[in-house]
Amino acid sequence: MAQSEAGGPRGTIDAGRVREAALTTFARVGFHGSSMGQVAALLGVRAPSLYNHMASKDLLLEEIVLATAEQVWRDFEDAVRTERTPERRLWAAVRVYALRHATHPREAVIVNRDARSLAPPARDRALALLRRHERGVRGLIEAGVANGRFGTEHPALVSFGVLEMCVSVAKWFDGGGDRSAAEVAEIYADYALRMAGARD
Amino acid sequence: MAQSEAGGPRGTIDAGRVREAALTTFARVGFHGSSMGQVAALLGVRAPSLYNHMASKDLLLEEIVLATAEQVWRDFEDAVRTERTPERRLWAAVRVYALRHATHPREAVIVNRDARSLAPPARDRALALLRRHERGVRGLIEAGVANGRFGTEHPALVSFGVLEMCVSVAKWFDGGGDRSAAEVAEIYADYALRMAGARD
DNA sequence: CCTACCGATCGGTAGG
DNA sequence: CCTACCGATCGGTAGG
């Protein structure tokens, strides 16, 4: 057929590959700017064929955003559980958050831009998870202030600024560059401590 | 023309009010997620009426994004011109950038989310201005490293992180809160110096 | 300012 | 997997 040339690899299509193509398309032009035809084109098929592997465009976004938001929260819990002081916990929490933006940039861009486009139940759950994450980070900063290790007078400004700083990684980090994702993540974790006014 | 007199229940509609309504709508649900009907509804009219005051939805976005990007660059130039050292210039440049995000949050959100949706000529110009701004900020950091005032080994990571940190202000700053836009902007300018490794 | 309407495009279904 | 097609919605125009 004449249309099998446009897309990517011709292998078997399944839910995972549809999700993969949606990640790329949604990240590039946004959820509302993407058509299912564009997603299908990445796989070398026509739009209706996608519906053998997924329920709806809305549900595709929902799965991407919720899975990502849940992973962000789990990463945070792991970082806090692994470390013992507010200072080390903040460093670990920011490191893992920045790292995720380097290793999963499409998911990060989509959550940031399109989470509010979800239908209310999923939207509420996603925003609650992200809010919980922000409050968790802020709580670590407040704990560090309480025990005298952090000097900041503005824990909320620090946490908002730190988290958004990590978002930048998803926009410019290139795995092929000369710095690894792990190195970038540690550098940004260091910045978080400086912003919190960590005393040496 | 002939219709601008009648004492209707609503004020007169002009290009400025259309732009104002578009700013609110685009910022809330994104350019591709907004319909001209939603913009019109904010003004209490029907969608076709808007076209007496504007050319197209695309041009509306173009004007918003280009005007904002140009102002960002002018603010930067003014900050650099006013100050004499890399350290003071960086502080002033970040302060004014953060301030703009506090005072013009809708424009900032739209530029961040939808600049890439512009048609190529306008898109190229907008992205060039923003890239120029980022390179300007990075240049100040490099200048401070060169004269020994900044200790960072990663000027690009600092500039990307600092600029994105300022973007956070557009998302949470509330003029009615207890901190003024100017105070928030100065706090974030301080963080920029810390991230750059300013020596005291 | 409005209603009526245009062509285009969208998400999704039917049926093979 | 495809083509054919559905109803809905969109940006924008015509005409008053």
C-alpha cells in the first residue's frame, strides 16, 4: 500500500508502541495540538487502526500523566526513606526529580503542559500528587530550617523555584552531550541546597 | 464604527479588550485548547464579532508572543546597561525577568507553552529573541567567572535553571498575597547569584 | 453587533 | 490492518 512508507519501524503495533508515539507527538505539539492521525503516522498506520490498541485520546493522556505523577511521588518517598537528615533528603529528592526530567523528558513536558487538560477525576488526582510532592519538598526545607541547617526565610519560594528549575532539564538535556543525566541531576541538587541557604 | 455608541450593558469592545480576553483564555487552556467562542464569551459577544477587531486567531497569538519576547529582551538590555559589574548585572537581569513573570503571568505562560505553535517566521523570531536572552544571561555568568566573582563550572546549567526558576513565579504568584512582586523578584535574583557561586 | 453558513478537521465507529 | 463515514466543532466569511 502507498501509505506504509511514511512512518517508523513496521513491526507489530501494540499498546506500548501507541503510547510511545503519543508521548513523542504530545510532547512536541501539545495534547490539543496533536491529532490521532499524527500519532498514527509515527507508526506508519492510519488513525482508526490505533483504536485496536487504545480506548481514546483522552485516556492516553490520562495514563501518561497519572503514571508520571505517581512515579514522581514514589521517587520522592524513596529518596526520603533512604536518607536521614533534611539536608541529605532534600539533596536526594531534588536529584531524583531532576534525573527523571533528563531521562523522561517527554513525560515531563506533557505533565507540565497538559495535566490541566485532563477530565476532573484524573486531573484532580494528578494535581493532588504533584501538590503533595511540592509540599513534601517544602517540608524538607522547613525541617532543615527548624534544625538550623538551612537559613532561608522563604521555604515555599525555594521549593517552587527548585522544582521548576528541574523542569528546565527536560527542555535542553541531550543524552548525547558531554554531561550525563546523573551529573546534571547532582549539580541541580547542589543548587537546591544553595537556594535553601544550606550552611557549610 | 456606527455601533460604538449605544448604551449597551457592556463596555465597548476594541482590539485591546479582545487581546485581554485572549490572554486569559490562552493562558488557562492553551492556544490549541482555546476556541474563539470562549474568548468571545469572556466579552459577552459571539465569536464572529471578534473579527471586527482582529485578523485571525493565529495573529493574536503571534502578537502576544512577539510583544512579550521583545519586552523580555528590552528588559534585559536595560538591566545590563544600568549596572556595571557582571554580578550586579546578573542580579538586575534576573530580578526584572522574575518581576515580569509576577506582573504578566498570562503572557509568560503563553510564551512558554505556545511559542512553538507559531507559524515559522514569527516562531523563528520569538525563539531567536528568547535564545538571545538566555545567551545574554549566560554571558553575564561567564563574565563573572572570568573576573573571579562567580565560582560555577556550569554557566549554561545555571542560566537554564535560573530562567526556568523564574517561570515558576507566573504559576503561583498572587498579587494579593503577603509578598510583593518586587520582593519575590529580588529573592529569586539572590538565588541566581547563589547558583552562580557568587563569593561574598 | 448578530444569525446563517462555509469548508476543514477532529475523535471515533462500522464493517470487512 | 484498511476505507468509508458519522456527528461535532472549529476558524472564518457573508450579509444585514
